Amino acid sequence: MSKSTFGITSKQHKAIKGFKRENLRDNITDMELALVNISELTAKELHRSRNTKGKQNLQRDVAEAGKIAGDTRKQIENKTGKPVISRSKHIEPNLLNRKK
């Protein structure tokens, strides 16, 4: 799904971010996360609406969902003039330093 959504594999995405062991999903930007969510939720909805059975059909749904998210990414990039994928990491300021 990563390849069709972002045009790169998860391994390549981690390399762009400079990750060795970090969890990619925990460190992507809000826009990257939104596209992952679009892709996953679309795949889920396709599975449900089609009552998909069998590995090959499930893989087709995932590929279609990835393409939808990928097309969305391309539209965002065309309108903003900048790539969605970046070296930036999602860091919530002061998350670890909050007082209870």
C-alpha cells in the first residue's frame, strides 16, 4: 500500500526520514498520516462493500485503495507545489515534558 500511496516503499520512506529502528508510523507528518489513513480506510470500505473473499481479491482492494490515496497525494502536491513526503518528523511539542 505504501508504494501505491507514496510512490516509494516503506523501507525507502524510512531512509528519507533517516530512520534505522524508529517506527515510521509514529514519526510521519500529519499529511503523510492522513494519506495512510485514507488508504487504509478506503481498503476497509472496499472489503466491506464488496464482501471481498480470497487473498487475490483482498490484494486488489488494497491496490485500488493505495491508488486512490496516491492520486490524492499527487493532487495535493500539484496544488501546494511541494512534495508530501519530507524528512520532517511528527513531533508533538512538550509531549514528554507535560506536567500531570
